Amino acid sequence: MRRPTGCCPPTLRRDAILAVMARPSAALVLHGPNLNLLGTREPAVYGRASLADLDRLIARHGRQRGVRVVSRQSNVEGELVTWLQRAEREGFFGVVLNPGAFTHYSIAIRDAVAAIAVPVVEVHLSNVHGREEFRRTSVIAAVARGQIAGFGPTSYLLGLDALLALGTDGVPRARARPPGARSSR
Ligand code: DQA
């Protein structure tokens, strides 16, 4: 059978094309309680960027990777649970979640993350493991795909990249070989 011509640059690998075609193009970013106060809230810990600044940065990062990003913030536990439950139906391929203080005790958010098929990456602006004892426990981390903490706004960008590194089956794709490297097989 003849292959159709003129569709794609020959350098694009077939599986990469299929993965991009199969993946819905939007990611969901969820910010938990008090993150609406970013910019004025404990700037020594959380920096001077506002939530709007942070969302702009994440959206730009997504655009550079061909991904639309929808960001939402809530101080209400149930609202975050509902957004997680609806993520797949709304067509999101993954969620970057900063649960704020809910990280440390919300079994409802943990159960929502465990219940959904859409992969969730937990992120934190601050290094929660280097702060007060109670922040070192995350009830979410065990059911999230992973946790990124301590890089300020970059934690969210790394979280988005982590989602993009997952195949459509939710399994991390093998790292691309550097140009010129020989296959080990
Ligand atoms: C936070 C860390 C949490 O302990 C805290 O309650 C927050 C923000 C962070 O992004 O560093 O609200 O999730």
C-alpha cells in the first residue's frame, strides 16, 4: 500500500505523531486555598508573583509545548474534588495540582485523585519537606503520579512537563536518545 505523501515532515516519528494526535490538548491546573493571595502572602516563602502572573507563566509554557492550559483556584475542598472528578469528561489529559494546606489532611482530595484515570502531578511552590513538621506529610503524594516541590513557579512548569512526558497510556515514555547516540539494543 502506498503511504500518503506530503502530510508530515519525515523527521517526525510515527509513534510521536500518533501520541500527539491521541492526546487531548488541554491540561488543567488547580490551585488550592490561599493561593489566590500569592504576591502578598508570605512573600519570603511564596515570592512576589501574583496568581495571575503565575497562570500567565504556565499558559505561556503550555503554548510553547502546543498545550492549552486552564487554571482554576478555589478555597473550597469540595470544589477541587468536583473539578478533579470532571477532569476527564472536560477533556483534560492531566492535572497539575497544588492542593495548598489540603495537601496535609484532605482525604477527600486524596480519594478524588485516586478515583480518576487522568494523571495528577502534585506541585508546591515551597519545599514542604524543609518546613514545619506538619507540611512534610502529604496525603496526596501516594496517589499522585509524583510530587514536585521547592522550585517556586517553576514547580508548575515541571509538573506540566512531567504530564507531557507520560504516554497516552499514562506510562512515562522512554527518554529520547540524544542526537548521534547509538541504540543499546
Ligand atoms: C504550598 C505548601 C502548603 O504547605 C501550604 O499550605 C500552601 C502552599 C506550596 O505551594 O508551597 O498553601 O502548597
